[in-house]
Amino acid sequence: MQDNYGWTALMKAAYNGKTDCARLLFSEAGKQTTKEWYGFPSGATALMIAAHENCPDIVELLLPYEQGLKDSEGHTAQWHANNSSKEGDFTQVRRLLENERTERIPPPNPELLILQYRVNDLTTENDSLKKDLSSSKNTLEETKNELSQLNQENSSLRQQLQKANEEKDALHKQLEDRTGLRSIS
């Protein structure tokens, strides 16, 4: 989908430096503007716009899909990076474009991109669940160890209590024996 000037959502994401949006929209790669607008001649691509706006992450993303394309004035993305009116250090963008080729690969199918993001989300969720499971296992193991230690302490206390009861019974018997002996004498 393109607006009246032929700009796609990908081009607008590139113009505004929105890398995450560009990743979601890069199935639109390869499309060219249909009219001159905002200083860009007709035939401009999202790569040219990203190069002009000094957005190295977007340039790197789009390069395999739009390298070598030319706008209506015969300019490539490299030309747009070298002749941008924007201020800033374009070293990274220029380095990415210094060997701009003309062979391109077709952009991925949007449905595949959606599936890829879903797989990435599920992988992240799976990793999180694995960490939670590992943490739960550690907590369970710690609880088992604490329970085992408490059982040992309980057993030891029972033995001490049994011994104390036996000593009490022995003392009680001795006391009875002594008091019984006195009453007989």
C-alpha cells in the first residue's frame, strides 16, 4: 500500500528511524516512490531514505533487498548517503553502502514474517518457562533438603525426648525405691 506520493509504511519508518517498525514492514522492500516529495525524487526507495536520514540499522536491514536500485535521477542509496543534507557522522552508513551491489533478493512474504515473529515470541516464552521450571526445580530441591534436615532434627529430638523420658522413668523408679526403702526401715 502506498500513499499519493508512492510512499509506503516502510519508507516512513525508514525516514523516522523506526528500526523495529521497518523489521515488521520490510516485506514492502523494493517499492519506489511515484512522485517527488520532501526532497526525494520519484523512484526513491526505503534504503535511499534510510541512507539519507543516517539510519544504519535500517540500511543494513534493507540492503540485500534494495541495493543497486536507482531513483528517477539515477542515484543509488550510496549517493543519498554521500549527499545528504542531514548533519551527523555518516561513517557507518557509508561503510555499509561502499560496495553496494546490483543483485537483490526478493523481500520475504509478509505471512512468513508474521510466523517468524510468532516463532521468536514462542521461543522467548519457552526460554522463560525453562528458566521458571529450573528455578522451581531448584526451589523444590531446596525444600526437599530443608525437609530432610527438619526430619533429621525431628528424629534427633525424638531420640533425646525418649532418652529423657527413660532417664525420668529411671529417676522416678530410683526415687520410689529409696522412698520405699525408708518406709520399710
